[in-house]
Amino acid sequence: MTTPFPLKPLLDLTQNRMDEAARRLGELIASEQEGQRKLELLQNYRDEYSERFQEAARNGLSPDAWRNYSAFIGRIDEAIAIQKTQVDRSKQMTAAGQQDWMTQRNKVKAFDTLQKRHEQGESKKAARIEQRQSDEHSAKRFRDREDSAES
């Protein structure tokens, strides 16, 4: 009779934690990608608007229109700076999430190794018991033959 792996509850717990870390990492990666996409959209919009501004400036602009273009480009630049900060923070959070997942994965691997060693030990123990029983059975048959030969 083999004994169950005594650290099975810890193995299950670390497996659940690794699964949760993987789920969170997926969310962090998706959030980072979405933030990067928004940043690229803002940068593209700024480039397009800047081109329009330059074209309008070549054709002549009133001082009010000049201020409006300049102010709007300034607001876009502020939005880009804010989005860059958010993307940088998101990248840091993703890196931390990757580290957390790797830590949890390493714990699971350690418990898996312990479980495999336990199973190997149990297999060896079962093989020794089976061999001992086989030896005892063979010895009994030999004694029975010896006893019947003497009679």
C-alpha cells in the first residue's frame, strides 16, 4: 500500500497560485498592448494634425487659427506624454507579473520534483515488498517439496 504524497495540498496550492499568476499576466500583457495601441493612435493623430497645421500655415493662417492649432497640438502632446507614462507603468507591471509567474512556476516545479521522488520511493518500496513476498513464496514451496520428499 503506497502512502499518498504528504505535500499534495501545497502542490495544489502552488499550482492554483501559478494559474492565477498566469491569468493576471495575460491581463497585464493585454493591458500593455492596449496602452501601446492608444499611444500609437495618439502619435499618428498628432502627426496628421501637425501636417494639416503646416499645410494651413503655408497657405496663410490668422493669428487665432495659429493659436488654436498650436494649443490643440499642445494638448495632444500632453495626452501623448500621459499615455507614455501609462505604457511605461504598464510595462513595469507586466515585468512584475512575469516575475511573479516565474516564481510560482518554480515553486510548482520544486513540489513536482518532490512528488516524483516520493512516487519513485513508493515504487521501490512496493517492488521490495513484492520481491520479499515472492522470495517467501519460493522458500515455502521449496520447504514443502523438501518435506514431501522426506515422507
